[in-house]
Amino acid sequence: MTAISENNPSGGRRSVCAFTLLEIIIALSLVAILVSASLPYLFDSFAAAAGDRAADAITHRVQEIRSKAMESGERQKIILTSSGISMVTLPSGWTLQVKGLNDSKFHAPSRNQSWEFNAAGICEPLSLRLSNKDREILLSFDALTAQPTHDDE
């Protein structure tokens, strides 16, 4: 801050403090640099949150279908596509891949591929991978409970 003197009506001098234009420009430049450096992290967190919401929606839908199979006593199935599962569409840029019990690696769901739940709520153990560029979310489901399992490594 720079002190500026000015005469006041009583004849004395008093100091008035103010910022110079150069100091304001430097401060705004520093703020702009900090904001531009943080934007990529902000956008990544938005993309990650969208994937987490999609994973939660898929888990919830799987539980709904399992409950429906057990309540009705009839087989129920979920249609798997690369853009999501029955009634759950993945956010833009996200894709779904599956890995069944006998598969050695993840692959895109085949045409009309479904995941069936019998009347007792039992299903094939299945792993789903949601991916978006450099972000991946793995969901593995238990055959008896259809609950997501967490592999502790």
C-alpha cells in the first residue's frame, strides 16, 4: 500500500492509504493462476463423482431386481449393454465392461447379454468395470446376496 498525502480543510496534512493499480493487477494475476491450476482437479472430481453415482445406481438396481425375483418367485434378468444396465444409463464418456465366472478378462457385453436372478435371488457371480479415460470403478457381486464384494489386497 502506498501512502498518499492530501490537504484537508483545516490546513493540516493527513494520510490516505490505497492500493496502486499495479498491486491490484498482481493480486488478480495470482488469483487467476491459482484458479487455472485447480480447474483440472475440479473437473476430475466431477467426473469421479458421476462414476461413483452410476456405480451406486447399478448396485441399487441389482438389489431391486434380486428382491423382485425373491418376492415374485420368478426369474428376473438385467440387460447389460456397454452404456449401462436395465434402467441405469452411464454418464457421458463412461463405458461398462463385464467379466463372468469363466471369463479371463473384462469385455464389452455381448448383444442381448443378460444377468439372471433365480427365484431364490441367486445369480452368476459377475464383475463390472465402469471406465472413463483414466478412471475405473470395479464392482464384483456375490452370487448368493448380489452384494458388491470388496477385494482387500
